[in-house]
Amino acid sequence: MLSSSSSSSADQYQRFLIDQAYIGGQWRPAVSGSRFDVLNPATSEVIGQAAECSIEDAQAAVAAAKDAFPSWSTTTAKERAQLLQRLYKLQLDNAESLARLITAEMGKPLREARGEIGYGASFLEWFAEEARRINGSILQSPWKDKQLSYRKEACGVAGIITPWNFPNAMITRKLGAALAAGCTVVINPAEDTPYSALALAALAEEAHFPPGVINVVPTSRQKTPEIGNFICDTPDISVITFTGSTEVGKLLLKRGANTVKRIVMELGGDAPFIVFDSADVQRAVEGSIVAKFRNAGQTCVCANRIFVQEGIHDQFVAALAAKMSSELVIGNGMDEKTTVGPLINDRAVEKVKSHVEDALSKGAKLVQGGKKLTAKNNCYFYEPTLITGATKEMIIAKEETFGPVAAIFKFKTEEEVLRHANNCRRGLAGYFYSRDYAQIERVARKLEVGMIGINDGLLSTCEAPFGGVKESGLGREGSHFGVDEFLHVKYVCLGGLQF
């Protein structure tokens, strides 16, 4: 079903369509004066332009962050917490405008965009609280005349490189932790979604963050590699935090090694979603809708391979097909009825199309969907698709589809499905459904991922550590671990004491 487009209330986000960079507390055009178009993927229309920053702009941003670091890192934790609380409240005060901004520049349905703004705000609140929990410790000394201790100190300037699929929350999760730790930041947002990053800078300015603490340098796809290389190469950046593809993450890791940077990465996933015969089938179907079709399947924790045990396979497929038909409404995200928006661009559509065609050519059966929608003003839409008979030889079993395609793999035994689920170099998230407690314990221990949803398809929250194993990343975001990624531990040995 295709819902109608709506342009009502567009003025609510217009003030955030900022065509400048934010450097050293000032709004300024790119040094070159160049700008690039930002498109609405639901209509392919230009919604505005953003500054096309280059290395010169990035250098200015890093210099501003470096200059601001000494004073920012020595503010009290209470001061940093209060500023983060202000930013948190401003985000909530502007929630509807920020949500509509997300929908305009990346397409997700308004109900999901509103959820992202709340989710993103939760990280600002959480890390405002965590700022005051950064502590050191007095250690038990083996010497009577020496006192041993350690303290935690901010690393320095943090480079934040973020993706387009969660243009607000992927920044706040990193930004909140870095600022709480006492780091200053340079943000390089995805070229498809620069406005959400610039909107955060505008709110930070309203919250009275000191100049240079937060800097934003947007750029086009053509200029992105040179900005990324500069962030890796400059010794003035101490830590890089990146969310994106495994391929780009490896490049950053290699290049960042030249200056021995700390690098925190949340990379690609290929999440298994396992439904055992012992599962509550209806609950599993509901969970698969969330885990597979949220954000049109464009999430790093998206269920990519759905394994269903043979005893309930047909029942599950029939129930999922019915649920997809009744609940998934394709359309412009500005329409309140829409539940599945567009993919981000034409390359994303072609990737999904190629995965489906490959699966069907290798014996998979198309249950529903399977087509790119080519009608006027919806060139980046792909139908929610359900295929059965998926096998390990298909591309869909080896790569993230990052689109609204549910591929069902039938399996017989627990040992078999664990072997297939773990036969992957990525290990971000995994899901499984079972009402057998012994099985739950076994599978939770053996599934090679950083995060597991058991009988639930939605696992992300600011209180929990977010990250993967194998080639899905390094470090953890969120939770109390998130701040540690931006802190050094300094050991202090004080000698010559007399008691």
C-alpha cells in the first residue's frame, strides 16, 4: 500500500536547514564557498543546501577544538552535566521540528523519527548523569612511604563520524559521552543528513556551550574521504568514534594507526534472528516486524538472516506474511499512516534489488513484494519483501541487505542453526525466540554477537552497552562504559611520605 505525500507543517523544521558549518562557536560558510544539495529520498526533491567543507575547514575546526580543550576539560563535572541537561531539554522542547527534519532528509516515518529524537535525548540525559560518576581510586600500596592512586582524564579532541540512518541519535550517543568525559569534538556527519548535526550545534549554542567545544563540518560525498583521512592523520585528534560500514571502519583503523589513535567503532552487522519450535510464534512475528522493517530495514542491528525451525516454519511464514500485509504501509514519512519510508538513495535500492534477484535465481521463493516502486516521486522505495528457501550460497546470507527484505532460512536442529548463525565475520546483534529456559541459556552463551535480544526485537537503550564482536566493531557506546572510551587512566605514585 502506498500512502500519500504530505507537506504540512514543513515550516516546523525550516529553521534547521542551515547552509553553514559551525566552527569555534561561529556559523561560517565553507572556505571554498561551495555548497551541496540535500535531497528528500521520498521525493528526490532538494530540500536545501549545506556547506561543502574541505580540509581547510576541518583544520579550522580541529584547531578550535584543540584551543577549547584545556578550559573545557578542567570544568567541573557538575558544570558539564548542567550543560548536557540543558541540551537534553532543548532537544525535547524542539522534538517535533527535529523529527520532521529527520524525515525530510532521510525519509523514516514520523513515528520512528519522533522515537529517534526521544532515544537521542536519552543519551544526553544519561551522560549528563554519568559525568558526575567519573571517579578515580586510592590503591593499596605495597610500600609504607608511598601512596598509589589512579584518576581518569579526558583524552583530548574527539573526531565523531556518523551515519545517515540515525542522524540524531548516532551523534548524541557519541557526543554526550565525549562531552561528559571532558573532550571537545569535531563532528563530520553523513553527507545525506547534515542538517540533524547542524541542528544539534544550534541547540548547543542556545544551551551556551563554550565556543570550540562542539564543531560541525558537513561535506559532500566527493569530499568525505579527504575529511576522513585528515581526521585520521592529524595528531591533534586523540580519539575517533565512528559508526558505519565494516569496510570504511577498516580503512579508518589502518590510517589511524599512524598516530596511534584510540578508535571506537560500531560497524556492520548481519544479525541472525532465530525462531525455535518452542517459541511463541505470534510474539516472534511481532518481533521480526520490528527487528526487520524498522527504518525500512536500514539499521545496523537489523535482522538480516531469519532462521525458523522446521516444526513451525510454515506457521511462522504465513503469520509474518499476514502481518506484513496488514501493518506495513509504504509512503512518504510525513504521512502519519506511513510505517515504511524510502531507502536513502538509488544505490541502496539497487543493492536490495540485486540481493532479491540473486536469491530468486538460486532457488528462493518469493512470497510477497520483490519490486522497486518506480511511480512518480517514490524512486527510492522498495516493497517490503518476504522470501523463503534462503540458503547459505545466496548473497543475502553473506552481506547486509540494509533494506526491507525478510529472508527465511529453514533449519532442523539447534546445533545446525548456531553453526550457520556464527558462520559470519560480523557479530553486532542477534535475536532468538524460545520458551525453553535451558535452551535460552545455551544459545545466549554460544551466539557470537555483542548484543542479544531474547523474545524481543528491540534492544537498544542508553542504559545498556552497545557494540559488537569480530568485525562489527571495537569498544562500547551507551551505558557506563560509553564515557570510558574518551578517558585515559593516569596512575600516580606519590613517594616520600612520612606517617
